[in-house]
Amino acid sequence: MKAEYNGEGRKETLYFFVLNFFSKSITYFVLLVLANLFSLEVYGKATYAISIFSLSILVLFVGIPETFISWYVKKRNVTSVAYFLVFLSLFSVIFGLVFFWDFRWLYPLLFLLPFFLVKMMGDSFFRIHHKQHFVQVFGILTMALYLAFLILFKDMGETGIILAYSLAYFIVSIIVFLLLFGDFSRLFKGFKFNFVEIGRYLQKGYITAIVSVSFAILTWIDSSLLGLLSTYENVAKYNVSGSISAIIAIVPVAIGIFLLTRSAEIKDNNLTRSLLKRSIRLTVSISLFFSIIMISLISIVIKYLFSQYMGIEKFIVILSFGLIFAGVNHIIAMYYIGKLQPGFVLFPVLFAAILNIILDIFLIPLYGLYGITVATTVAHFSAMFIFLFKVKLLNYFIPVLIVSTLVILSFLLGYFGVLMILPLVVLLFYLGLINRNDINVMIQVARKIFK
């Protein structure tokens, strides 16, 4: 069991985690600029377009980064896959121009497609080399550029938002390509187009893509349904609520990136399962710690920074409650995708996504933002039950549910909600969601960094 404490990738994961805080900070500043420079309708319309673009990315760039990383680590024919994805992106640009010929304000997103592929491949290489913190470095740079261009194009309405978004990612994609030129050269060295290998990749990749789309529906893409069933103003409010609550997601994302690569590298199932359990415990514990602090201060944040959006606090609380469950789902999904077993993940997330869509269709027309936020939380909750049942860790289900209620209690207590951290610590140890070894691992990683 000594190998379990191999520090490879852990230090970089913590770097990723810390940098993600900086990334979220600038993201929220961008959100603040968007909320104050643009009307709710303009912002909602641009957000709607970007969410559709993001959905297209998940479908087109099959299995990146998850399956792509595992394919590369396991030394499969990744060159054929890379050429296939490049041709697919170029074809998509041509098809998009024909289909959206009359919507010229969307052109920047269409031309961004092949460059976004480069960015995603670059992120994969960073993670393969256990340099996942570089993903956040360039995420911060992207948001900084996006902010600068937003201010520059503030008088152009939704066109300005789309153009700013596209230019930011275009510049970062070029930088990533130049920085990882050696990796890209090896990847595209010699033209290969093995249909059999591409077919095998697509078989795994499309399952991963379905999983990714399902997760996206459970987080941000259901705003597309909101745009159809409600107003652009509600889309804007939902996007702001989701973006603020998403601070909780930085914990499972950071740990999940580490777990994805390690589960692909380690062949000892007992070792990786132990790693999975610890990842779940740390995700729940740290996510709750940050969510309680955030929820306790949320009324101040909305009042002074997002005055246009007063009243969305309760939606942030509902989404934050659901994101605790979503963190568990994300960790388990990354574990099995890293082991090239995406089929194991498919049913829980697909079921949850379909349930979310059905609930959205019924609840949004009746209850608006309450409907979509409750639907999302119920879907996350259902997926967590199925996931924990499938991996035979159902003993975590009730403890996670109990400690998650502290999020709601912290909101009801207002500023005093921060006091919920004390019962949180007690409950985490009592219910077995944290132990001394988990604490020791975090201390070891911190010492390595400071050393």
C-alpha cells in the first residue's frame, strides 16, 4: 500500500486547485462586468449562443480530454484520432457557415472551432504530463483577455460578447500550441488514418461524450431549455446563479483531473479503489467547507456586486446543495473513464440528464427559475444514489445527504451561517467522511509544496 502515497501529480493537483481560485476570481469579475455593461436580454442571448457552442464542442471533439488522455497514456494509435478530429472540426466550420449564413454575429464562434480543438488537446497534454495546473494558468489568461475585449467591444451588444469570447480563446490556443509544439509535432508526425483504430476510439469516445453531455445538461446546458421555455432574462439570472454556485465545483474538478490520470496509470485495482474512496471523502469535505462560507456571505455579494440580480440568492443555495452530490458523481465518473470503462458511467448520468430534461419541461413553465434549479438538484441526487449503489459505496449515501443539509442551514442563519463549519467538522469525522489519514495526506502535499 505504500504506492498509494506516491506524490506524483498530487502537488500539481493542489497547484491546480489554488490557481482555480484565481481563475474563479477573475471569472466572477468578468461576470460582474457582463452583468453591469450589458442588459439582461443581451447577456442572456449571448449566453444562450455560447451554451449551444459548448454543447457542440462536447459532441464534435469526441472524448477529449478524458478518452484522449487514456488513449495516449495506454500508447494507442492517437495520431489517427487526432487527424480525424482535425478534419471533423474543419468540416464543421464549413457546415456551420452554410447553416448560419444569416447569423453573422455567430461567425467568430464557428471560426474558433479548430483552434478550440488545439486548446483542448493542449490541456490533455498538460494533464498527461501531470502539469494540470497549467490548464488553470491559461484559463486565467483566457478570462483576462475576455475581460479586456469585453470592455473594448462593450457597445456592440451580443456581437461584442461573442467576439470577445472567441478572440480570447483564439489567442490562448496559439500560445498553447507554441508552448507544446514538441508534443503536437510528435502527435501529427507522419499521416495516419487507421479506420479500425478511429472506430475503436469513437466507440469509447462517444460513450464519454454522452456522459459529458449528460453532465453538461445537469450543470449549465439546461439553460438552453430555459431559453426556449422562459425568457432571456431568466437565462441571464440562471447563468449568474450557476456561475456563483460553481465555486464549489473547483474541488471535484481538481481532484477528478488527478484521479483520471492516476486511474489510467495504476493497474492495481485495490490501490485505485482506495484512491477513489479518499477522493470522494475529500471532495465532499472540502466542497462543504467552501460552500458554507460562500452561502453565509451570498447576500452581501449579490447586494453590492450584482444589484441587478437581487433575489437570486435562493437559487444559488438550491444549486449549491445539488453540486455537493454532483461532486461525488464527477469523481466516480473520472475514475472509470480513466480506466477506459465509460460504459460503467453511462447509465447513471444519462438517467439523471433525461430526468432533468423531463422535470425542466414540466417545472419551468410553472415555476420558472425555481423549477429548473430544483430539477437539477433532484437529478444530481438521483445520479449519486445510482453511482454509489453501482460502486458498492452506498454507505456514503446517508452521511453525504446529512452533511449537505448544512448548506441550507447556513443560508437560513444568514451571516451566522459560517458557524456551521463547527458541526460540519464534527459530523465529517463522526460519519466517516474524513479521517486522520486523509488529513495527513493533505498535510504531506502542503509540506512538499512549501519545502
